Amino acid sequence: MTVKTYLVGGSVRDELLGLPVQDRDHVVVGATPERMIADGFRPVGADFPVFLHPRTHEEYALARTERKTAPGYKGFVFHADANVTLEEDLARRDLTINAMARGEDGKLVDPHGGEKDLRAGVLRHVSDAFAEDPVRILRVARFAARFGFVIAPETVELMKRMVQSGEADALVPERVWQELSRGLMEKDPYRVVGVLRECGGLARILPEVDRTLVPDKLAARLDRAVHHGYGLAVRFALLVLDVPVDGIEALSRRLNTPNDCRDLARVAALERDEVRRRDLDAEATLSLLERCDAFRRSDRLERLIEVAECDVPGDDAPRRSLQAALKAARDVDAGAAAKEHPDDIRGAVRRARLAAIASLQPPAGF
């Protein structure tokens, strides 16, 4: 049997869109694992045969089909052998724009109209098998955030049925966070939230956000974060800024959120009002810096200010004031304060920091 290799999925899609191709995935038709190993490929797939090219280290997967056997995204049995065709492999993929291939001769293989949907800016599922994998709900939301495409009405309806049937309840935290975090870093991160809410998935996957969501407000916050190029921790904090602190903690535990995202979100919610105040005296300023752990984690204060700026834009006075206060307090000679008051070192250092911050603030009445 003749062995043929095709570029598939995202690399074909991005090439047609004129975007840089980051990862090149390949499907091999007509080969066996033994043949791949004999040709120098290194096997890496745990669930199905995937191999690394001996020189380029790009992934080459044997063409395969899949069969649903249990709820959730892990409930599949995969079948790969030399008789599986390219068309059978493409039919198992999620969206038409991801179900295209390009042969070694340059010919585009597009059995589901993916190129047409790309031109029209439409996200459309390939087949009803889409409903067998709940992660695809999150992927559609992420692709909507990335490309700004509309979702075909029949795909929205299918996603709604998936949520109503309880399929989305089988999502595991690691996959939810993986897709959510990637979606938040796309060019229109609010689309992730909007798509999930439209299909009913937000209430099942992120109920804390669903209960407190004000769409226009959150969209504006996230747009500002994108405009300034702020990172994932800031964008996550903005996503949950209206959620009560106990809800943020519950959501973070459930999704195994990274510590930097969890901690910033919690502090931002707790200090939301204080960090924007223009009338903080020296004591209130120092207490805020201490609660934010700014002396050990000055980067956290910067991220906190970025959250505040996206929440209520247009006033950089609090940023300048807090940055100046932190610098002045950190410049205090702690050793000298300790020598003067060896029996109360902590108190002495704190009093010196208070004095340094107070020296920056204008006298009352000015």
C-alpha cells in the first residue's frame, strides 16, 4: 500500500488565512506503527499512534477513526491502521475550518467546505460526532475569540443540546483551564464568555461568573487589557472581578488555577476600592502595600494597578502615588532603624516607612 503524508488542521487553516504557521501537524495514510519506526520516527502517542519526525521533530499521526464509549472527552476508543482513509480521519475533526488537508503535491483536500467557511468567517461543526466531545464547546469559544468568526446557527443549537444533556458536566478542570486561559489571551477574549453564555455552558462551567456577569462592563475591561497587552493573570482577575471572594476561591480551586492568577484575582477583588482611592493617607497606603505583599512582590502591585486601570480607566494618579510610596518605603534604611530600636525592630522599620510615605504627601489643605 502506498504511504501518503498530508499537512492537516491548524497549519492548513492558518496558511489559507495568510497567518504565520506555528505548528505543522501531519497525517500519514497507508502506514503502520512498525513502518514508521523502521523509517526512523519516534513514537510518542499514549492513546493513539503519533510519531516525531527524526529530523524536524514535527508530529506525524497515523490516520485514525474514533468511537465514543463513555461521557467526557476521555471516553473514546481510537482505531488506526493502514486502511483508514484521509477522508475518514478528517470526518472525526471538530470544525470544517480544521478538517482540511494539503497533500505533498500541494493539492487541498477539503471534503467539508472548510475553505468556504473560512472565507465567510463561519465556525461550523463537521458532523454530529462533534457532540461526543465537550471540550469542543470550549474550542469553539476560543476560536471565536481568536478569529472573530460567527458560529453557524446549527452549531450553536448542537452546543446547547450538549449542555442540556449534561455532556459539559464531564469536563475535567485541566482542560477547562487550558482552553479558558488560551481564550483569555486571544484578541477578543470576551467572546469566550459570550459564546459560553449563549449556549448555556457558562452557568455549568463558570457559574460564579455567570451569576455576576454584566456583559458590556466585562467586555470593556478585557478590551482594555488587550489594548495594553496585559497578561493572563490580569485578564483572569478582570474576568472574576465582580465575583465574591469566596466564589473566586472556589472557582480557582475547582479549575486548579495557577497561583499567580488565583492570588491576583483574590487581592484585586479585596482591594478594588482602596487601590483606586486618591485620598489614602500614609497609614492607609502602607497598610495597602502590606496587604498586597508589595515589599516581597512588587510585581503583584503592578498587576493590581493594571487591573484597576482596566476596571476604571483614565486616572493614573493612584498608580503614580502607590509606585512612589512603595519606592520611598523600600528605600528606608531598615538596618539603621533596627539599631536605634533593637527591642522593636519591626515597629521601628514600619514607623520609618510611614514617615517616608508621609513625606511624599502634601500637607492638609493644599
